[in-house]
Amino acid sequence: MASWSPATARVFIVGTLVWQDKESLPPFDAAGRKDKEIFDFFKNAGVPAANMKYLCDKEATNEAIMSSLYDFISTANPDDTLFFYYCGHGYGAEETYYFASYDCDEVVKLPISYVVDTIDNFFPGKNAILMADCCHSGYLVKLAEEKAMQGSRLNYAAFSSVFYKAGSTGNWTFSSAVMDALRGEAFLELNGDGKVTLPELESHIQQDMALVEQQFGSSFIAPALKSFVLTGEVKPKSHKRIGEIVNVDYHGTDYLARIETFEGGTFGVRYFSYLNDESGYVSTKQLKPLKLTSYPIGLQMEAYSEEYETWYPCKIEKSLYGLHLIKYDEWDASFNEWMSVEHLRHVRK
């Protein structure tokens, strides 16, 4: 199985939680920021300082990102693996989307296509693993997949917090899922081989984004990376329910949480929140399974557009953890999108 090592890793992280234009781009709470946590993980894993780049907040100007990305990746070695990560705001429309650099405005823009084109043209390494946590982040995935389909010499894997046409949550749910994989949490290990692979990360992201945020976390993994190992020597689960997402009954109110440990007859759970940093111990009788709605493939329904405040006829194409991929009757498949059940209704006669 292919894997990464500190000696062959290149890590490029951009984390913008504040912007020069405070009115158009409201800041995020920097407490417990996950971009720094991801950077520190690779640093503590032994990736040389020269092979890491972290542009944070005011450092992440448009010029700094563009110039340093090229300078950083172009000196890599043929066997290197690039880890690219962005968090912040994403914006755009009509198949043109941007990452929000610190100083972005109507003229100063960072096209996501620029990032992917630069990596594809100037990274001399072997593998490119791309991640983005922002609105429209799925466009990074779409472009990486297109590069792969066009015969790029790079092996691409790309992960995002949301489908490229949609906005994303302000919570750290996606980035927390990435950290779960890097730490080698037992609940990611699906096939019993003691390792966390990219497909297991993909499954984990899609589950968390769907169940917690009602978003579809887009992803793409090239065939050459289907067995790529992120973390080895993962400890086995101490209970079969570890990793399960449940509702916890606390004095009559349900709180969404993940079961993470089991000890002395009680379950340790971590509650989903902005930072996912609240935890506690509960009894079996406090755990309640999630109730998910799954409509059959081909069912004719109506989908609600918040942009146009209108219901449109559609058909169910796929379902995943309560989300549904729909095709509008009036438009071709390029307009397909993922919908939560709150945005779907049965056809009204």
C-alpha cells in the first residue's frame, strides 16, 4: 500500500478567518482553529520546516498565496506527496469560483482554478491531496477530477465540505473529520486492517457532513490512491458502537453526538458543535438512533430553491445519509444538486 512519510510530504496550508473587507466577509471565531491544528500535526509528525508553508489570516494575501504556492511546490522531488488545505470563505457562480484571500475584492481574486492549474503544471511530485473547508469548496474536487480525466501525470485526491454549487457551514465539522483521520481514530477504520486510507476518510467526511450539517462533502480519489494510507497502526474499537452518530437524551432534549469510547458500562460521547470540543459519559438508555429519511431512486418530487423561493419538479437520483441528489425536470444533469429532506416535498396535485 502507498502511504506518505514526513520526508516526502509537502504541506501548504492557507487559513483565512479574517478579511480586509470586514463588511462583505464577516470573520470566523479563531478559537480552536483547525487549520493550525492540521499544520501542527504535520509539524509534529516530523515534516521538515522547509517542506511546510502556512499562510494565516493577514499573511494570506492574494499575492502571497499565488507567489508562494508556485515557489513552494516547484522545488519538490519526484516522489513527494502534496497536501493542500484551505479554510475560510469561498464565493462565485456560473462555474467560476474563488477562495477568499485576505485582501480580496472585486478586482483582487484567487480563482480555485489557479490553485489547481498551478499544482498540475508546476508540482513535480507524485501525489496531490487537496482539501477545502468553505462555501463552494467542491469546485476544488471538480477541477481535480477533470485534471485526472484529462490524463494528468499527478495522482489526485480531493475532499471538500460541500457540493460546489452550495454554501457551507461555518462550523469546523469538515476539518475535524480530517483531523480524525490524521490522528487515526478507531472509528474511521472500516475494514479491519488497522489503517486509515483515503476512501475511509472520504466515507467519514460524507457521513459527518450529511448527518451533522446536511451537506454533501464532495470528493474524488484517483484509482492509484484508492489504497493510499493516511495513518497506520490504528487501535481496534473497544466496542462495536464506537463511531456511531446518535442523539443523546439529556433531560428530555436530544443532542447530536458521536460515540468515541466505552468503559465501565458507559459510553464516552463527543457532541457536535462549532469546535466539537464538548464531551461526556452517558448510559446506553440515553442513546437514541438517528431517524433518516431515504426516498427511492426515481421518485418524482419537488425541490425548493432558496435563491428563487420556488418549488421545482425533480427526480431522485441518489441518496446518502438522508441527503438526496436530484435532477430537475426542466434542466440537464449539469444542474443536479444535493438536497436535504427539508428542501424536498412530494408532488402536489
